[in-house]
Amino acid sequence: MQKTLVTTLTALAGVTLALPAAADPPPAAPAGRTSPVTGAAQTSSIVRQDSWGAAASPVMRPGRAVRYWTAGKQAKAKAAELPASMPSTSTGAGTGTGTGAGTGTGIGAGTGTGIGAEAVTDAAGGAGAAGGASTGTATNAGPVAGAGAVAGAEVATDAGGSQGAEAGGGQDATGEESDDSGAAAQRQRSVPASRRITPGGDTNGYARVRRPYTAAPASRISGRLFFVNAAGNGDSCSASVVRSASRLLVVTAAHCVYGVPAGAAAGRWHTNFAFVPAYDGRGATVRQREPYGRWGGRRAWKPDGYTGMPGGDWNSIYDVALVEVGRRDGTLQDAVGAFTPLLNQGGRHTIATIGYPGLLGRKPYDGRDQLWCLARTRQALGIAHADTMLAARSAAPAAKAGRLETFNCHLYKGHSGAAWVVKGTGDLVGVLSAGKEDGEADGNSVANAINIDGYGAIVKRADPRGVYDALSVSLSGPGRPVRRGGTVSVTATVTMRGLMAAAQVPVSLTLPPGAALASVSGATCKSGHREAACTIGTIHPGRPVRLTARLRVASDAPRRLPVTARVTSTRLDPTQRDNTSVLRLTTTG
């Protein structure tokens, strides 16, 4: 892919970009760049001829970021600016009878909805129950939640000894929220009660993750990403570890790695990334705050399609990024595990998201706690090239694809970049990108799906040794001739190799004259006389999916009956020669 590099020297004559009095000056900018604090900067942007590509930041020094992001600087870090979501015209947001805030008499221990361990089998220290959701009741005095439990609502005890759900306040006899005196509080509900499905969730849909954050795989994999933004100020987002061949990649939102400072004509890379998995801002010691250490960033990648300009870019399918961290004694993935990326174009899922919303000194969240939210998603509007995964794989044009939306959780600053993980499987289906402003009524959250246009483009560059979307199909049948006028079964085995799962995978079966389809099982199929178009809902590495077709052989069938099976992969597939299989049946009688 050809790229043209456009370099602009911007002289900020007469303009002084002073840091706030409470802020610490950022470390020196990487070679070839001048800090905007000095009044001059060299910026660059990629003008693309093909939107499927990725841009990489300059190489950074991980050790510098590790030394820079002390506990004091972490406490002063702001949260990345909240992208406003595009209004949605579709309907059908998921609803449910979620557990609300606890009463002032002590109800409030939530049940943690588990994320299966399949995506986190690399995690040291064990994993949750594979293939299903685990649960764990979380109270301050109770046992540590099981490894499969994502979160439980903590029970807060005030000075007088009474207990209640800390995240959501109490309820009076009518079910309305009440303050400590019992009078009805006039608080705005960002997520109506009928849409809150997080056990113990507050008015925004959030509940606190049970401490210690080292207890559950999803909590270990999730963390807080600190960085110096393009304007030279300390900032932060949420992020998580994603499976890769390098075992050093963290996924977050593109606006958490790249932005356009006020007055600038082009975007600039953020610098000095430091990822802290299982970050606990209330820890009294460094080990409690950073149980797995501080991992400095070496390089970041964003899609070419993301320019950092507010508005359209924040509502595109390109707001996703990867950050490579440096090694410590081993790799980041060895230390905490990783989510398995699920290649998809959005749609309906039940997900859990974990992150660090809020700013220090702000209410209701201050960024020091890991919070989670349970949600049902739907397709969201966005700038895209295909409406579904099926269309994306066949390069069909469309107006919207590659994003997910929920009205069960309200995005707050600091939560940008958090993982959306499928309940029950632990697959990473999306990365939190946008939402309505903090405190708005009828709040929502929007995530970029792990789509081919955004994530596919950057992982190709960030993890060149990785194998992704490597699909193959193999046909098998009887080892002896089949009788004319009878029936025979053939099996198409579809396999995924590598590091990625995939959703909505199309498989086709084609029969020659002399044979007809009686039935097809193993996937969702539309069958004709001699053709079947099937879709595999989800396929994982190392877990083949088998489709069985029952064929009727005509009484006048020819001696040879070639049956063909095809599976369609994306451009990430390193080889597509094994995407087609032909089984040649021999007839007799």
C-alpha cells in the first residue's frame, strides 16, 4: 500500500502553552519531535490511498515511562476527553430486571457475573470455569470471589455501622432513591432502572469489582493506561491485554494514543505510555497499587482511517489502537493472561466491561476503583464499509458496521479503551470508544468491534509474526463407493488456527448434478437443491466446527460426484489455499 508522508512544521509564535500549576512537566519528547510545551512542534500525518492500513508511532523507551509515572503523577493524571456518540436511529436496546442499589439496612452484596476462562488460559494462577459463567457473592467480610467471577457489588459500611450498596445509595419504601435522611433525592438517572442489568449496579449501570483485583482473570487482564497526551498533559484511559504472538500487546481506543491538540492542524502521537494491570488506586503501597508492576510502552499503532479529528473520527470504526509494552522478567501476557480477540462487525451480544471511569476528586467515580457493567449490545451507526461480518468478508459496501452500542451502561471519562468481553466465553468483542456526556439522561456506551477495518489493520502491523483468521475446511465421507438411489453423509470440518476467534463465518456446500441435499446440520444454513449457504456463529482456535450434510444420490448419477466446500476468510488469513476442499465420491449399483 502506497502512503504519502506529509510533514508540517507548526510555529506557535506568540502562544505559550503553560502547564497547570499542579501538573508535572512531561519528560523529553522522542527524538525528532519537539515538546509542544516549548512552543514548537513537528507533526506528521498519513495521507492514505487505501483506508486498510496502519500507522505506527515513533519508537519509545519503556523504561523512561516506567520511571516517569510515579504514584504522585498517576494521582494527578486526568482522563481522556470523552468522545460524544452519534445519535442512533435504531431501536431495541436490551432491557432486563437488574439488581438496583441496596437498602440502608444492609442489602447490597451483588452476584458477580463470570467471564469464562477460555480467553485467559495463559493467566498465571489459574482461570475460571471454561465455557460458562461463574458466579461469586462479594461482600467486604466474605471470601474472595472465585477466579471465574468478574465482579460483585461491594458492601459499604458507614461510621454508624449500617450497610448499603456503596455504588447506588439506598431506597425508600416506594423504591425511589433516598438520601441519608430518607427524603427522596432528585438525582438524575443516566440509565433507567428498567435497563440496568448489572447486579448491584448504580444509576449509570456500574458496580464495583471485588478486591483484590488479582483474584479474577478479567480483573488481572484489565488495567489503567497512563500517558502524556499530544498537548503535553498527563492523561489516562482503560486498556487490557490481548492475545498476540509477541505476548506484549495492550488494546485500547485510538483517541487514547493519538489526538489533535487545540490549535494544531494535524494529529500527534501521545507519548510515555505506562500500563498498570489490575491497578488499584486505593492501595497503600506500590505493590498494592501495581500488583503486576508498571509496563512502559514501546510503540503504538492506530488505523490509517483514524485522524484524531473530533466528530466523524470518533464515530468511525477506526477508534481502536494497540500499544506494545517492553519486557520485564517475562512478557505481559505471561504475567496476567490475555483476552482472545473475536473478529466481528458488531451485533447482539451479552457483554461485561471492566475499566476505570472517573477523575480524582470527582463524583460519582474518581478513577481509583475498577468498575464493571453488564450489558446487551446491538449494531451501532458508524462510518464503515460493510454491514455484517458476512458482508465484510465478501467486501460488500454498506453504510454502517463494525460498532456496538448499549443503553445498559453509561460511559464516563476514564473508561475509554476498556474491553467489552462476551459473557460465558471471555472473547474480546469490542473496545469502548464513545458515549454521551457525563451525567446526561438516557446514557449509552458505544464500542468499536474487533473488526477487520480497524483492529485487523493494526494487528497486521503490530504483530507481524501472529497468525489471525487462518480458516480452513476439509471434507470427509465414506471410504467406499456409494449406491445410486441411496443416501450418504459427508462432513465439512472448519478449523481456525492462530490467535483469533471469529464470528459469522460463511461456509458453502456445492453438489454436482446427480446429487441433492437432504439436510445440513452443525450451523445455520439456507439450503437449495444442490447448494447450501451456512453461517458458523463463532469459531475458536483449536475447536473445529463440523457441518454434516446428508445427500441423496440419483439413480442415474454419474460415476464421479465431486462435492465442494468453501469457507471464506478475510485478508488477515496468511494462506487461503486451504479454504476450499473437494471430496470425490464414487458411485456404484
